[in-house]
Amino acid sequence: MNNIVTLDEFIIKRQKDFQYSSGELTGLLRDIGVAAKIVNREVNRAGLVNILGEFGSENASGEKVQKLDVYANEKMIECLQNSGECCGIVSEENENIIVFPKMEGKDSKYMVVLDPLDGSSNIDVNVSVGTIFGIYRRKTKYDTPLTVEDFLQKGSDLVAAGYVSFGTSTILVYTTGKGVNGFTLDPSIGEFCLSHRDIMIPDKGNYYSVNQGYYLKFDVEMRRYIDHCSDLNLRLRYIGSMVSDIHRILFQGGIYLYPKTRKYINGKLRLLYECNPMSFIVEQAGGKAIDGNLERILDKEVTSIHERSSIIIGSPLMVDEMVEFVSRYTNDFMS
Ligand code: AHG
Ligand code: MN
Ligand code: MN
């Protein structure tokens, strides 16, 4: 008798948490688990095959696309389309929404938002990357065509969200709004196995994570807050993959910041498929997530699918302290 709980077993057991559940969300989550294994295989093989390096084109946000981004995107889309549980996707790698044709006998009501590969500049140098996903339920009638507006839901409407961190091991972390659980891929049996049950973020921690290279491009109160972190002798860690940086903070406590800069006046990270899913997970684990205007990320209106946002996310006491610090500094400065 072993004590291993696989991702599939866990998802099925949790289905009863949802009243009137028909198993569609369960099916969708399992398909994402399969897609994660496929992407994992390619991430691991990336050094051996010719899929490293820039693809040559630019993505919808005007950034260079890596070949592995394209591959991960294709595989995720393929798996989600085959599942029949998903009616459409927004992906970082596609300028427009992708609408799946209706499958015979299925009323797919779930939509997926996706950053297929996060931290893609890390790929060529064998450093951690991730995948982020969020699941929404469409609010319009299932027999009408899916439109961009269907995707413009607030983060607080998320039904489920998760990420996969491709690091020293591969870990999938997800929530359906009833706690956060983590599953480590056991390559010997090819299964994600429950390894981190009911994850709770520490109230505070010793880490801060920010691209300090942009220090002079931040607003003055943000600069003062970063000085404060340094004064406190917090340890600076910045991998350059939001998934990997926040993964550390989720487990060890700390604060992650991507503030607005002179180049990215609204922040760089994408609200719909980066900030919202990660904020949902962190809040479910007892943490907090706000933007540079101190507004809760999950309450922000989404006005376009590739919209950017600033973000401050992590241990609750540290986010509170940052708010207090910035408010006090701003008031002092104004008076
Ligand atoms: P992506 O690879 O999906 O485009 O995301 C990169 C993002 C995020 O993951 C990371 O934290 C951030 O960009 C790094 O940006 P800087 O290089 O500006 O610090
Ligand atoms: Mn990203
Ligand atoms: Mn990406």
C-alpha cells in the first residue's frame, strides 16, 4: 500500500467540493496536467534538440519569441482543444483570442488564459522557467459566439489558476479557490504526485525580489521602499521568471515587486494571464497582491487581453508594510 496521491486522483477527489459539479472542470484540469508533462519533456530536452534560441518573430506584446515559447503554446492549445472542455483561449503568444469550434454534444463553458512559457529569456542558459494558467467560466450563453469581451473578467472571477515551475524538479501548483496544493513530477512514473498539501505563505520572510537594475527608473517612493528592504538586510533574489521568483516567496516568505518604470508606465507584466492567476494563488495561500496604486490586483477591471499592470505580491505582513511605507512617504513628500 503506498501513500502516493497523483494529480489525477487528487483532482477527482476534489470534484465533490463543487456543488452540481459535472466533471468538466476536473477534465480540464487533468488536460492541463497532461499538457504540463509534454511541455516539461521539451523543456528538459531543450539542450539536446534544436529548439533553443529566438524564433525570430515578435509576440503580441512586441517581445522576441523563443522557439520553446511557440512549442509550449502549440502543445497547450492542442491539449485544451482536444479536451472539449474549453471554449477558447487567450495566450501571451497570440494577438487575438482563439475560439475552439463547438464539439458535438458538449457545451464547453470554460475559457483558459495562458502564459505558456514564463521567463523565456532563461531558456538558453538552463535557468528555471514556468507556465501560468487561469480558468474562467464564460458568462454569456454557450451557444453564442465567444468574443474578446468574454475574457475581460476580473481576477476575482477566476474559477481556478495554477502554474508549473520547471526547476530542479517540476512542480505544478494550483487552486480552485479552496486552498493551494503542489504536485511534484516523478519522472520515473511520469506522474505529478501530491508533495505540498494546503500551502500557506509565511506571514513574512527574508527575501525581496525585484529587478534592481531599474532602480533609477522607479518612482521615488518605490526607490525608498527598496532602500528599506536593503536596510533590513533582506536577501535579494531575482531569477527573471515571475513564476520562479514567486514560487520561492510562496514557500519561504518575502515580497516580489514589478513596479511601473519609465519604460513600462503601467508595469510590464500582463494582468490577465500573469498577474491575476499568480495573485489568486498567492491570496489563496494567505498572501496579498496589489498594484503600484495600492489597488488589489484581483479587483482590477480588465480592459484589454494583453493589458499590463504593476504588481507587488507576497507575504501579507510585508505587503501591508509596503503599503504603509509608500503611503507615509507619499504623504510626507506632499506636505
Ligand atoms: P515572458 O517570458 O512570459 O515574456 O515573461 C517575462 C516576464 C516575467 O516572467 C519576468 O519576471 C519578467 O518578465 C522579467 O522582466 P525584466 O527582464 O524586465 O526584469
Ligand atoms: Mn511571462
Ligand atoms: Mn511567456
